[in-house]
Amino acid sequence: MPPNSNEPTNPLLFHCLMPRLLAACLLACLISTPFAAERYEPRDWGIAFGLRSAQIPYLGTGERVYDAIPLFYYDDDKFLFLDGLEGGLRLWRAERWNLEALARYRFFDIPAEQQNRIRGNALDVGARIRYRLAPDWNIDAELLNDQETRYHANLGLGYRWRNAWLDLRPWARLRYKDASFNDHYYGLDRTTAGAAFDLQFGAEARLHLVSNFYLLGRLDFTVLDGKTAGFETIESPVQRNYYLGVAFFKRHDSDTRGRLASTPYLRLSHGWATPSSLGEIITFSDEPDPYNNRMTSLFYGHPIADRLFGAPISVYLTAGAVWHHASSVQANIGEYVMAIKGYWHFDHAVRWRLGVAEGLSYTPNITYIEQQEMDKNDYRGSKLMDYLDFTADLNLGDLFDRPDWGHWWAGVGIHHRSGIYESSSAFGRIKGGSNYKTLYLQYHW
């Protein structure tokens, strides 16, 4: 059976990592978006949501476990890239070489009923050197460690093949695991067999259906070495994982990067907690929080597309910091968010928009309003949660007949964190979360 806990012995390292990654992403977006210049579409962007099916390698734990997972994609061809379960910053590049800071999410696959208590998933961080053999071939050398400095290194080969309807990306990696990594994640701290190698290979495919709509599939295998496969904890030397989902992507049948009319923005919001559900808020039947817990947030929006499915829906990569104010039942708490957001534009007398964002939210401490949900359902809270943002706003220049105010928008919104109904180990197998009703001002330039 897996170990009873996976709390990091160095929590400061892990808790500092998310805000620093967010700050780095914001800086990369700002650098790539001059204040007074023409703006162009990124090389790639997308968002997917689907189901991951993973074979559990451990003895006596069941055959497979399933996860609902959102995936995010972005590449500005300069600094920042997001690629499903990994992302990073390009620190240096030459004609064929890239040096990148890299973060990759890794699953610890155990039975679903144990995943609220045992948190084995990890965000590995490190560096990657990429050499481009040819336009569609690359070799990677990576050095990564988890939040407790257990190391592993990868030597990989990747290829990309595409036509008008299919984008296929096969890959293979030889992975070296140091003794602490191998003994913990495969020996479950019961066996001390030391360092080892394994082989990982697979492919990701994007199937173009219509306009920006795709099917996304992924298949990968991990083949353990004989020594690790012989651990008393291991049932199968081969682990097979699948992912199938739906996605919105920039169309892959063209490498053109069109000029963007959408402009970047800053949004300042203030919100009030409510113990009510998302459905109750939308139907105006919500209740106030008796302790008046409040939050203030600042978000930056980076434009990536002007239209979605041919409709006037502008798409943004957005990131923000949230400050949950101290109250009689909680101390000050920070929260950090990254998401992809779409605004559907309407023009009837005044310009107005409806917005929806899907993303990830991380907080080093659980807020009071969210902890009440956890206690009610006997859950262990999760610091990483799924994030949703619903907004409606009006253009102030049109509303007050002031053309010089045309860059300003005012609106209302819902700030939502949840665990997607116990469907994801990434969010702690939790049902419930927290909701805040917000008012905001948003400035575009």
C-alpha cells in the first residue's frame, strides 16, 4: 500500500513555487506584449478537458484509476510555453538550441478512494536543453526534482507530423531516477534498491473536427527496469495511460500569426464570500457569509485570439493574484490563478460582454469559507483546485457617452474554486469549494 502521507518536508519551497511561477509567466507575457506596438497571435494556444485513465502499478491496489483533467496550451515563440502537463520559460536560444526552465506535473496513481488522504502527485521543476535536429525533430536533456529534491533526469526524442486534419506528436524518453526518487515512488519507502532507469514513450494527437474544435488523445507507456519491477510493491512492469478529451485550439493547418485587434487588460476586483452554490448564485437565491469574508484581486489579460468558431469571442491567457482579507475567522491568505478566458462581445446601444474562464487556482492555506465545505463532507482540503470565472460587463465610454472612457469596463462576476465533483486526484478528489461574488473595473490599452 502507498505511504500514509505525502506532505513535503520542505513546505516553504513548494509554497513559494506557485507565486514565483505565476510572476514569471506574467513577466514573460508583459515582455512579449509591448504597450505601443502591433500584436500578433501566438504560435499555439488551446484548452482541453477530458478523462485520463491510468494503470495502477502497485500490488493489490486495483487495476485502473480515472481523472478529469483540464489542460492548457500556449506558445508565444519567445519566452513562455504551456504544453498540457508541462510549461516553462525559454531562458536562452540560438539557431538550434534552447535552454528552458521547466515544470512538469506528475501523477502518483493509486486507488481513487485513497487520493483525498494521500497526496502523491507532484510538480517537478528543473531545466531542459533542447536541440532541434530538423524542423520537426528535437532531442531533449532534462534534469528535474520534486518538492523534496528527489531527482530524475531524462534524455528524450520528439517528432511532429501533421496534415490538414491531424497533428501527431510521438516521443520517447530514457529516464534515470536517483535512489530517493525510485525508492519513494516505486518502493513506497519500504524498499531501498537504489537508483534505476526506465523507458517512457507515447504520442499525443489532435484531430481537427471543425473550426477551433478538436478531439485530443494521448497514449503513453512506462516500462520499468528489472530491479524496480521486482520490488515487492510492484504488480506490473509496464504502466499504460490514456487520455481522451475535447479541446479548443488555434487551427493547426496554418502557421500564420494574424494581427490581433484585442488588447491586453488589467482587472481590479473586490468580492464577498457566500456559502451558497454556484447554481444558487446564478439564480439569485444565494445567502451572505455571516463572517463577511472578502477578497481583492488583480488580473492581467494577454490577448491570444480575436474570434472563436468565427464568432466575436476574444480569447485571453490570464493570470492574477488574489488577497483574502483577514476576518474574525481567518488570517490574510494569498491565492494565485492562471486561466484561459473568453469574452463574447455584443453591441446593442452600448457594448457589453459575457466572459467565462477555466483555469487553475493555488492557495498555500485554505480559506474559511472553503474549509467549511471540507469539514461538512469530511474531506482533507486541497491547495490546488479547478478555477472558474464568470463575468458580465459594460463599456463605460458607451454607457456615459464619453469616448475618452472607451478603454474602461465595469462589471460583476463570480470567483469559483472547486474539485470537479471528486473526479480528479489533482484537486484532491473533493466535491465542493468556494464562491465569491465580485465587482470589478477593467482597463484595456
